[in-house]
Amino acid sequence: MILLVAMAQAGEHYLERVAESYFKYKLRFEQISGEPCLIIRYPQVTPQLVSQYPVRAIFISGFGYGWDEMDFTELYGLYDVLHSTDVPVLGACGGHQLIAHAFSEDFRQVEVLEDAPMRRLQPGEPDWDPQYHPGWFVEKGIQPVEITGPDPLFADLPETIYVYQSHYCEVKQLPEDFVLLASNDNCRIQAMRHADRPIYGTQFHPEAYTDYYPHGQRVLENFFAMAEGR
């Protein structure tokens, strides 16, 4: 089973995201992995829950709201999973940033984390999406990403991959025990991996691939192959 951890807020926001994207990605994960995929909101994720299901891999979604809008007590269970599981984990975009925080901060000792925007727009730069964090640079759309070192996550892919991006924040510094896997000119930490455990983060969205830009699909195929191997 694939566990898709939905980082959506409760209520209508969650229902809209299920209809808009989560169910689409559930079907993609099932097609690629050959496993059923369970969608579950992050406050419900605990080591006890993971142990109750035959979970082969965990995917942590992105999210489009700030850390100050999140109740950190609802993250304790997921935090404990990240620090205890031997199941392969892949966090995308906000999920990638969450993994970085989880291995840099003790969630039970913080009340809120600050957003980490990439940079302000420079004079003359267009603001392509002024409704989304106006005045800040946003990496949006299909972008090139350079693979900086060999890793099973990027097996059978070229040195430069083209993947979907949608973020204005980034991971500023690698957590301890993590290694850099991919970068580009906009964002240095495009992909990372724990040095000793199968925990990955990608700033880009591998799940948002298209027929014309299929590199994200290959990333997912490689990730689920690791899960199958375990």
C-alpha cells in the first residue's frame, strides 16, 4: 500500500484538493506501483497507524499555505513517523520543506516556523502570479533541474531533467545527515536524501508530470521500485 499524506487543511479546502488533485495522484501512484493508495490527512498519521497497514511507501504532498497557519501539535505523529520508520518516504514541495524542518527542529519544542522565501523580485522582473505572494520570486511551471550525483531516485534519467515547479519558499540549508541530489539556478536544494535511510525530498512535483514532460513519472517509478525492493 502507498500512503499519500495530504497536507491540506481541514474542511472544504481538503475536499477541494481531493477532487482537484489528490485523487488524480492516487490513481497515478496505483498505476505506477501496482499497489493500492490510501489518502489520509496529516494529523491522522502516526507510527501506530502506519504499523496497522501494509505500507510500502509514503508520499507527503505539498501545500499552499504558510507555516503560521499550521497547528504544530497536529504534526507530532508525522514527525514521529519520519524519525522512526524504515518505509521509503518522498516529500514533494511543501512535503520536502517539512522533512527538512523535521530533521532540523524538534516539533515539540516549537510553536511555529517561519516561511523561507527564495528572494524578492528584482527591478524589472515580471510578477507572473500577483495573487500568490506578490513581490516575491515564484518558480513556476516546467523547469530544468540538474542532477548533482548518482542516486537510485534518478536512475535512467539524463543529467538535466524537466519537472513541474510551484513554490516561492525553499529549503535554505541541508539538514544534518542529508545529502544534496539536485539543484538549479533558482533553488539550490531541489532534491535531497537522508544519508542512511530511504527518506527523500524534492522541491519539484514529480507527481505533476505530463506526456510531453515525463521525467517526474520516472522519478516516481524509481521511488516505488525501492519500496517494492523492500
